[in-house]
Amino acid sequence: MKKINNIGAYLIVFIMTLFVLIPAVSAQERVQANWAELEKFKALYDDPRPFLKEGAFAYKNSLPPKLYNSLVYDVDKMQKAWADLVGFRAPDVVGKIAPEIKPDTYNYKDKEKFPGLKELMIPEIYIRFNAAGPPFAGNFSEIKVVPTRQYYFSLPVAEGTKKYEGQSKLDKEGYLIGESYKGGYPFPRPSGEFKAQQICYNWEKRYTIFESFVNATANYGYSKNLRRDRDQVLAWLGVRLQGRLRMEPYGWFDERAQTRGEYTASILSWVAPRDSYGNAYSRTNFLDRDTFDYNLIYSAAIRRIRTMSATDTQDTVGGGDAIYEDSEGFSQKLTPKRFPFKFKVIAEREYLMPTHSLDGSPYVTSASKGLEQRNLEFERRPMYVVELIQTDKNYVYGKRILYIDQETFILKFGEHYDQKGRLYRTIWSNYASIPEMGVHIPQITTFRDHIDIHSTVSGYFYIPAPWLTRDDINLQSAITKGK
């Protein structure tokens, strides 16, 4: 392992190695104990360091060699395998809209000079291409347009998708028959009557991050005057329980998952603020469309666990700018039994979108500088635009519009409208890609509440965590550790 000069880096390398060797150590404590150290590698504000490519946190430098080597593959093979699956490479299918917009640096003051920028951008993102400042966080005044890249997933994901291609089946209403899905992306070439649902299932079954992971998240909320009014530090542990292709155990995580048809399980714990410390949220997702996901929440103040109803999962997370079913942009269960949608692909076209950063250099300026997103590179991306009309008037949203990348099936931008048709919330996630791993990790997400005029900036660190067990992602364990 390369010599690392940062003392905090030594600490995290030591602790991460220790946890690989001694799985009984609390995974939640690992994240809680190291949030301050993680921020030393890449602060959310005013920090342009390329932390994923250089320095102590770069996975090649920070992960134990055995773990790192188990997660890397030949890039050329990954690119070819993924292109064969989806049937194209992104650079080959873009460039038709506003071809005068060439790779170059553009300032928001150039918008009148280059009207093609408006044609190429999602309308809400075009609005954000502006000077920084109130009433929302997350504007950007300058972009660098770069040539379109091909993105792909790890070789095991491509091979698993190929192995199970054609086995995933939809029922007569367009919902996935749970037992037919074995692994990989269920519909690598969406088509037919239920194309919109196939696209949504590709997002649901995504392999963007590690199949077992530890995540540290910081959320900072801002009023319309960009006054910070909410801080949260969260520890998130997650395990994919079915269709595991990259990390042992392969296939099903354990017998319980197979018997119960469990798909994923995760635990979210509040580390800060102080009055939220010890609160925890547990979620288990099921493959069967009619088996409702199991959501539990623990309130440390009253020392009580309660099962969350479908109404409860519409509550905002910690009073923020997203509901529980907005996790990672969109995590609402697709079922005709509870708050069903009408699905429609309303567009398939290229948009000028932020690239997947290859080094982690994007950042947000401090509030005194307008909370501007900087170091953003944009490229032309082939996108699906999927409209989900809610058929139950009791749900918080009347409509969702999802902008999903055609090459990777990654949800990049979401618009969520209330029952009166007003734009209520938007969620914009900017990703970082690790080329040798074929994974795509959210780095910065901006949330906006367009009715209450409030915004949230979130930053993330993800660490692969093959040591996670059922005990680590069990709510009782989180309660014990939070006391």
C-alpha cells in the first residue's frame, strides 16, 4: 500500500483493515467514529480536491489490497460487455440536438449567445445555470462541456445480466413477477407495451454502489435566504440480499432472504444533531409486488419502535426536503395494491447532463459564496423521461417525472408534483464513477422544496463492507449502539 502522510488517513486505513479481520466490531460505530476523519479527505464546502483519484481516500490507497483487487476488472472488457448488452455506446448516439454546442467552457452569461444550451438542458437544470445565491442552494454559474463518455458496470454485473437475460417476466399489468428475477439488470433493452415499467425496474434493481456498504452522509438544510437551519449526520448500512454478483456470498445473502423473498435490507441511524442521536430507520424490500416493504422506525427519545404505514413513509426524513420514498431519488415500491401509478415514457432524447466525475473534484461553495456547485463537467447523454401519474389522491405526490440515463439506467434527476399539479420537490444527484470497478457512487445531491422555498445539500462517502452481517443491519443492534 502506498505511503499516506495524512494522520487521519492512517486511522481510517487501520480501522477499515481491522474491521475486515474482526467482523464483530460494530459497523455503525465505524462510520460514526470516522465522520470527522472522512471530511478531512473531502469537505463538502470549498474543497475541490479529487479525493476519489488521489490521496488517502482513493479506494486503491485506502482499501485493503485483497478487497480492492476483488472489486476491479479489465476496463476494455467491461466496456465491450456492457455495450453488447444495451446495444450501443453513448458517444455514438448523441450530437443531433443543437450540434453547435461543442466541448468548451460556458458561463451562464453565455445563455443568450448560445440558445442551444436551453434546448439541450432539462428545463429545471437550465434555470439553475445561473448566478449563485438565494432562494435556493445548488446553482452553477459555469460549466465545462466535454465529449460524451461510455459508462458501464462491472464485469460480473454484465455477465449476470447476460446470463439471466429474458428470464424476468412482467404480469398482465406490467409488474415484475418477483420469482422470475434472478439477478443483473432485468431489462437491458427496454421495449414493448410496458417499456416505462421496465425502465423503472432497471433503476430499482440497480448495481450502482457496492452490494454491501457503509455510508456516511451529511445533510445541510437552507432557508430561502440561504441561512443554514438544519444539520444532519447519518450512518447508513446496506446489503443486497438477492442477485449478488460482485461480493460474497453470491446469489442470496442467506437462507432467510431466500425463504422470505427479501431483496435489500438497510439501517439508517442518526449521529447528529444531538436531539436526534440514536434514532434509527430500518427497511427491508421484498421481491413480490404484493408483499409490502417492511419499514420500522425507532425513536430514542421515547424508546419505542413502530411500524411505518404507507402514510408514514410519505413523511419527510428528519424534517428535510425529501420523504422516505424519495431515497436515492425514487424508492417507492411498484405495486398495484398501494398508491399505484400509470407509467408512460414521454421522451427519449439527449440532454446536456453532468458527467460522472472520475475523480470526485466537484464541490459546493460555502453559504457566504452562494452555495454554488463547481467543477461540474457536462456531456450529452441519451435519456429516458418517464412520467408516473399517481392514481390515488391520498398520496403526497400526484405525479413524478424521472430522468433516467439510457446507457446506465441511473436516475439523475427527479421532479415530484403535488396533487394540485404544482412542482413540489426536485432531486438532483451528481455521481462519481470508479472506472476500474464499474461502480457509480452518488457524491453530491441537491434537494429543493419549491413550495416552501427550502433546499438541502447532501454529501456522501461510500465504503465497500463485505464484513456486514444480519446483526449489523438489524434494528435492535442499531438501538443498542445508539444508547
